[in-house]
Amino acid sequence: MSLLAPSILAADFSNLAQQIRAVELGNADIIHCDIMDGKFVPNITFGPKIVATVNKLTKLPIDVHLMIEQPQNIIKDFINSGADYITVHQEEVIHLDRIINLIKENGAKAGVSINPSTPIESLFPILHLTDLILVMSVNPGFGGQKFLDYTLEKVRSLKQLKTEKDYNFQIELDGGVNAENIVEIKNAGCDIIVAGTAVFKNENITETTTKLKNLII
Ligand code: DX5
Ligand code: ZN
């Protein structure tokens, strides 16, 4: 079984409470928050204040995906706002070991993400330290992009490594997920699957959430 993490990037922010309630009713497992700074990625989204609002609106775990430069400066603020998972990008962070410890010491689960073109080998030294590896299946920055299927090979390799070496990290995938590819993604070994457009750009968000969930049970 995999868990479904709707990304509120694709939600209607004029009615966020209703949108979050809708995915809860469809049995979503985690709320994924995409934080972008206009530097690490071209787009800009929101910060700790909105995460605190999301935290008020749901009891589900909150998964904060930091697509920002210098994430170490703002990690504590996101954790104080209710983040359960904090994920940073391997491509941005020079001292991964230090930042993983910082996240854990402040009481959240520590994730590391890799872009589609980043090899999993870059993570090998710290795999025993992380709680989560987030494999990007689109180039980060925007919702609604096409799924890059070659990234599934990285998920399969990570899953194999995890089994062989008895690592504890969860494997998450993010970008371009839909009802057509979600089963293959689950079968590749993903524990958590993020979906933005496929969940929220719909007439009936609850029904779509349930449908996606049923595909990955
Ligand atoms: C992309 C974000 C994703 C995005 C996924 O930079 O990290 O979480 O919201 O959106 P969809 O599912 O529309 O590709
Ligand atoms: Zn994301």
C-alpha cells in the first residue's frame, strides 16, 4: 500500500478550508506543501504562515517540500508552523548531514529530494540518516507538468537498496502523477505519492481522491 499526499499547490486558495476537507473526506493521508522562492525554482509560493494555516485546517501530517535556497535559515519556522516532514534538495544543500540532524533535532522527519537529472548515488552516504527520499518526476517549480517516466528507475533502485541494506527511509515521488500512471509508481516501490493537478483540478475532489487512493491500496 502507498500513501497519497495531495499537493495544495493546485488547490483553490480562496477556499482552502473546503479543499482540504474535500481531500480528507476522500481519505488522503498527508498534505503536501510546495515552498518555492523564485531562486532555486522560478516560481514563488508561500511560507510558514500558510503552513500554520494548513495545520489549523487539518489533523493530517504536513509534508513541507522546500524548493528554496539556504533552507537551513527557515527550517525551525516551518517546524513551529506544524510541519511533520521537512524535505530539502540535494542540489542546494552542501552540508546535508548537518541539515538532516537540524531537522530531526527540532522534531520533524528529515527528507532529501533529488531532481530528475540528479543520480541516486549522490545520496548514498546519507541514506542511513534520512527518514525520506523524494524523487522528483518533473523539474520542480510548477504543477501540471508531464511525468518523466525515466525517474521510476531511480525509485526501483532505491527500493532495492532499502531492502538489501535494511534502511528506514520512505520513498516519495512528486510530479505529473495521475490515474493512468499511479499504479506503476506504486509498484516501483513508492511509499508516498504526491498529486496536485490530478486531485484538485477536478469537479469532485473527494471522488478523485478516493479513486486515486483505491488504485494504490
Ligand atoms: C512541483 C511540485 C509538485 C507539484 C505537483 O515543483 O513539487 O509537488 O505540486 O503537481 P502535479 O501533480 O500537478 O505535477
Ligand atoms: Zn512537491
